[in-house]
Amino acid sequence: MATSNAVWGIDIGQCALKALKCRPHEKDPDRVVVESFDYIEYPKILSQPEAEPEEIVREALEQFLSRNDLTGDQVALAVAGQSGLARFIKLPPVEAKKIPDIVKYEARQQIPFALEDVVWDYQRLTGGSEEDGFALEPEVGLFAMKRDQVSRALEPLETAGIEVDFIQLAPLSVYNYVCFDRLEDLRSRPYDPADPPESTVVISLGTDTTDLVVTNGYRVWQRNIPIGGSHFTRALSKELKLTFVKAEHLKRNATQADDPKAVFQAMRPVFSDLLAEIQRSLGYFTSIDKAAKIGEVIALGNAMKLPGLQKYLTQNLEQEVQPVDEFKNLSGGSATAQSQFKENLLSFAVSYGLCLQGLGKSEIHTNLLPEEIVRTRLIRAKKPWAVAGVAALLAGLTFNYFTHAVAWSDTKTDAMKQAESKANSIQTTAGGFQSENSGIRSAFDRIKQTGDNLVSNVEGRLLWLELVKAVDAALPKDVRIAEERKETKEDISNRNELHFDALDGEFFEDLESEWYSSVEEQYRKSRGLLGDGDDGFEEDGAEQASEPVSLEGEGWVMQLTGYHYHNLDSSNDGARFVNNTLIKNFEQGILKLPDGPNGELVEVPFSDLGISHPWLVSETKLRDESIHPEVGVLDGNSRERGGGVQSYRRPSSRGEEGVEGEDKVEMIELRRYDFVVQFCWRPKTRSERRILAEERRLRVEQEAEEALISQTDVEE
């Protein structure tokens, strides 16, 4: 692995190999120093028909290594923008820790290949905000390359023995250069999406393609235009009937040609195509970013030295296109003073950006180097240390063995043998005691289990009886004796009575996940916890609806299906009457059970029985029902109970005549309300209820004591 603080940025282009070696500035953290550079122009452009790209690149790398020593330095490699994919995605507000999971999901949607076939990385961009661990409108950059393209880019360097530490897309390297060298003042300002700073447009004209990069220092947008310097050469070759080599020479020396006007006339269609693509790209950018403001336009790439090109773009873009004439934050000394560096300055921006990433001074620091390569290098680097560690361990174990062997030989005496024999005898005796103790404990556990089972059987057989008694206690009661009741509309409609058709139950292994999770929204709405609509509660009952009770673990969901006629008073009819009686009693009610000493009756809250979460599951609108005055009376059993679960007999289907041949009688017209109520029941035995009661008593005593202490402190 690299051990120096220098980084080589290598850009293998279509026309030449460009490389910069940079290190951090000793005093100024906002500057870097160029230690060396290299510019190797190929004998042929790689895209020429007769060229052999692999051989040309191999020879260029050999020449590069013969002139430069890379030992201990990091290496960053640029790949063409069209070889990779770049997407900038705005995410919805989300927990910051969940951004990696969401980005992985987005990667599957945005990358048109299986993730196993690509190398990809992402980075959260500057801007946005974060509150209480939630990222608000975060934006991420997603970058990817197919694995076979990464392998092709690495192959010539691996063949030459150069280990690459970073792989970056060329347009992103240009972005890193612009942010560090030209927009450093913007980075100290807070980012305002509504009023962003002016955007810098970079036109990096290459041999075969042009990278258009637009950035305001915080956001970046890039597009690859399939027009480059070689297109001007091909236009000359076609129009003037020249070989590619002669056309390339004529392009570079257009002003010295015999007929410069003919040269520029032949290249004019390419000028127009390039301008049209740039205008179309900038138009699209401003359409997707309405707040963007275009500032300066800068030119990169040796192809930009083509006479007349900058002037043509300036006139037609109505924006001055300025070629880069220096790298402001790059200190070079004698290296940058060389004529070859100055002549090819426009070609070193990509290498400059690569060096910034290797030195940790870049805005985009994603790396498309395959993870398996990084892992292999880490293992290889640690192998010598692992071997040395194993050798040291073996030496230590050997020394330890000999010291123990010497000490053991000193103990081979008669006194030691007698001591060992006595110790073995004591150990045997202790082992016998331990076995005996284990047997006694096992017998105790069996007896205790039998006792627990017997107690459980005794207490468990009462649970359902107690539930029925609790349901009966929760029902509203008409306390009048039967003789005081009248079979009239007013009397029946004002009775505090509920009538039930069924009581059903269903057991769940986990109430929380199997039942409550599926009905939580309806439950909360019914209990008035969502704040939307009339929940039917009186004020004293509504307070109880918000008390949280855990439903983890097993239990029953009981369901009561019934109806009532208490519907004359509109302020306490329908669902209101159910909530203000049955539901309220389930939450606040108490009943007397023999839970006290020697079976003494004591008051037990419904919650101690394990009853919770009562709610009105379903209801119907009030409907009319006619009851015959002679059959609309209570069952005898219900009379004796003095209220509770009650029912009316239905009139016959023969209409208003109860019995054939009898005179017509006036029916009792009532308003009927049908409903279904559910509640959770997690049975508690008598022993468990006693524990709850004791804990409650201690809590009350502690609160009273704390209140007394507080009052005493105030009086003092």
C-alpha cells in the first residue's frame, strides 16, 4: 500500500497520457504542490482506423514508468464520462441512518443492469438540513460502471505493474477541480436552494467527446456530448480529401494554411453541431433547475486551442468563453514553469481533480475501484505481519513450554506425590457431595413443579367465571324492580340497558402483531386518539382512552354483539350510550372478588383481570323497530337478575296482530341501535392480582410520603 503523502492523477485520453503528481502544501491547506508531471502524446489517435489502442497505451505507460518513480505513491485513474453512469437523486424526508438502504433501492431502479454486474458508489451532497436524526430533502449522487468496463480501464495499468487506488469519472474530476481552484470562496457560505449562487459552465473538449459540467459549488450536473476534436479532423479529411494525419496537422495549423477560409468552411458544420448540443444541454439544465443562474463559462481541453472556436462559442452563446490560463491553487515551482506544462495546461484539469481526491480535498470522493481488489490488497499487505506474528507466537509458546517443563521436573518429589494423593481424595469426596446436592435440588424442583401445577389448576378454573362476572358488572343496570317498569316507548327508551346476542372469543399467540397491528388505526379513531370526529365520549371517559397498555404476548380478543333502545336523548344515544356505559365501565370499573385474606371480598379493578382496549368495532344507523306490548316484556330470568344481559321477544311475522283472531293492538315503536364491541383479555390468576394490588398499595404509600415531605419542605 502507498506510504507517501503524494498522489499521481493519471488521465489516459484518446490523444495523450496526462499525469500530475501532487502533495499537500506545507503551510496552506487550501493549496497543493505539483512535484512532477508528464505529458506523452501518442503517435496516433486511439480512434484512428489503423491505430492499435492497446499497444499504443502500453508503450505510453512504459515510457511514463521509465521517467517517473511511483513507489509509495497513491494512484488515481480517470475514465471517460460516457463509460459510466451518474444520477443525482432527491430523496424524501427520511431518517439519516436509513439513507443507505433507500439509496440501494434507488440504485436498483436507476442502474439499468443487475447490481452484481456493476461497480457503484454514492455520496450525499452538501445542502439540505437534518433535524432530530431526520434528513430533510437530502440529495445524493449515484455513480456506476459495468465491471467489464472497469476491468478494461485497469488492464493496461495492471500489466504495467501500476496499482490503482482510486477510479473516478472524468467529469466528476473536473467538478472537483472547479470547486477547489475556482469556487473556494463559495464553500464558506450556507447553501440556500431558493437563491443558489451562480453556476459555472465548464466545456471540456476532448478528442472524441465533450464533457459539459455545470456547478454552483454545491450541486453538479454533467452531460457527455459525442463531439470532440477528432470530428473537426474528420470533417477536413472528408471535405478536402486529405488523409487523417494530414487533416490533423492542418487543423492544428489552420491559420498557416494556404486557404484558411476553406479550412474553416470545412469545419463549420462541426462548429454548428457542437454549439447546438451545448445550447440544448444548457436549455435542459435551466428547465430542470428553475433557480439556476449561469455565471462564467470556462474552456478546457487542448482541442479548445482550435483557432476561432472560443470566439465562435462566445458570440453564439452570448456568454464569454474563457480558457483556463492558470491553476490558482496549484503551486508548481520549476515543474509548472516548463513549456510543455504551459502548452498543455488545458489538458491537466482532470489529473488535477484526481490528485485532489487522493489528497482528501475533493467534493466528490466516491471510488469505483472494485471492493474485491481493495480486499485482496489489504490481505496481501498484512501477510508479512501475519507471518511475523505467527513466528513470534511459536517462539513464545516454545519458551513457555520449556519453563513449565523445568518447573514440573522440580516438583517430582515424595512430598509432592503425597500432597497430590490427598488432593485427589478430597476432590473425589467433593464430587460425591456435589452429585448428592444435584439430586436433592432435582427432587425439590419436581415437587415445586407439582405444587405449581396444582395451584394453577385451582386458580385457572375460575378465570372464565370471573370474566363472565366482569362482563355482567360492566353492563348498565336498570335498578328499578320489575313492577315499576312500564311497557311504553318512553320507559323502554330510557332504561339503562344493553341487549346482547353473542359473546365470542379468539386466542392469539401475540396480540400486538397478530391483532392490534391490523386494527390500530380503527381502534385509535374509535377511541378519539386521532383527533378527527366525534368519538361519542363524555369528558370523564375520554381521558381514559389515551392510557397506553402493552399488548405483547398471548391473549384473547373477546367480542360482544348487541343492541339497545336508549335513543330518545340525542346527547346520549347510539354510540355515545355504549361508550359512556359499557366501554367506560370496562376501563374504570371495579368488581368484588374473594382476593383478600381467607377469601375476603375486595374491590378489584377490571385492569387487574387483564381487561384492556375496549372499543366500538362497528355500528349501524338507528333504525325503527316495532314491539308488541304483550311480548315486548323481559324474560323471567332477566327480571330476577334485576338487569344485565336482557332480550326482548320478537313479534310474529303476521304483522301487528300478535295472535290470529285477536283485536288489533297498538305496537310500541322504538329506535334500535346495533353494535359490536371488542376488548382484550389477558387472564390474571388470583395470585397475580394480589401481586398487582400490593404493588399499587406500595406505590400509593410512596406517593403519599413524597407529598408529605414536599409539603414539609414548603412549610419550613
